[in-house]
Amino acid sequence: MRRNLKHYSITLAIFFLLILIWVYFTNFSDLLNPVIFPPISEIAGAFVEAFDEMLKGFASSMALLIPALALAFILGVGGGVFFGLRQNLREIFSPFFHVLSPLPPTLFIPYAIALLPTFKSASIAILFIGAFWPIFLGTIQGVVLIDKRYWDNAKIIGLKGIDFIWKFVLPASSPYILSSTGTALILSFIVLIMAEMFGAEAGMGHFVLYYTDFSQYDYVLAGIIFNAIIILTIILIFEKVKKRILFWMNLKSD
């Protein structure tokens, strides 16, 4: 614990300095509009008062994010392994992948709304598109870059079929799979907040937009802080899980 505090001492110092700057300009200066930049005491009060509402919004957001990410992971890894192991198919379809993958998922919103029956299903589809491509392309890269010595070892011990995929391909490409999943997670939060700000009736993004419409910026900032805490916590948990899964890489580096 002390080690971590020492390691992040400069980060904490900057954080508290930013708070002091905010306190000064919102309490002792007339340079900032007090409506748009409320004092910390008002933000804290709004945070406490709206905490239950923000938790409900978080639950609503997770109801969209979790199924979209799960589906993107399953199909992204499965498709990535399939194309990663087949050079001819990969070369044929690679131009399509590179044309489609950079397109912002939000471009597909009109079709998602037109073709799918509910806002929830349309939102899940858009989140899926955003999360799928990083995982899919990362998995392909991971499979393609497996060291030739590992391929030779797999052939020597006679791995075939499902065992070949499960015991060799997936573990060997797991650093790329998990790194791309982390990228997909961050991108999914961006798309999620944007989608909820323009069409949802609940959620983390909807909370911020709702109070923006009423110019209640203490609640807006409380929502932004809540979102930042939630997103940071989930990403840190993911990184911890990733390190546990990839423990052998630490042993290798040692």
C-alpha cells in the first residue's frame, strides 16, 4: 500500500492541486460562470442526492454493454482465430476488414433503429459493432504472430482439432486478444455514453444530458465524475484480470 502511494505521489499531488484551483476559481474569483462551474460543495451535494439515480443509470448501461461485449468477444475471437489460421481467406477478405473497421459505429444507428424492434436491441447492435472490430483484428494479429517454434512444438506433441485451438492457439495469442479486448472496452464506453445521450430514457449518458437540458451543472458534473469513477474502476479490474491470466508473461520477462 505504501509502495503504491509513493509510486503515485506526484499523480495525487496534481489531483489535489487541480481541486484547489477549482475551489479558488469557483469560490474566490469572478472569472467563471457560477452556473456552469459550481463550487465543489454543490457538486458533492448533487452527487449524494442523485447517487441512487446514477446507480440505476449504471445498471441500465450495463444491461446494454455486457451482452454487446460478450457477443463481440465470442464472435471476434472465434472469427479472428478462423481467419488467422487461413492465410488465403485472410488475404481475400483483408481489404473489406480494413475498409469497415475504421467506420464509427454511430454511422450504423439509422439502420439499427430501422431494422431492430427496440432501442435496447439497436443500442446493443451498435455497441457490438464498436467492440467487435478491435477484438477480431487483434485476434487475427495474435494468431499470425505466434512464434514458429511454438507451431513446431504443437505439431510434435500432436495437437489437433479443438485441442489445437484450445490448448495452443488461444493461449499463444492471448496477449493480443486481451489487449484488443481492453481497447474494445474503452471504445464501448465511448459509444455507450454517446448513444445514451441521444436516444435513451435511462443510463449513464442520459443522466448527464437530462440535467444539461435544465442547466443543473452541479448534477452534470456529479454525473461526469460518477461515470469517470465507474469506467476507471472497470478498466482497472480488467487490467488486474488480464495480468492474472497472462501471469506466464511476467515469469518469462523475469
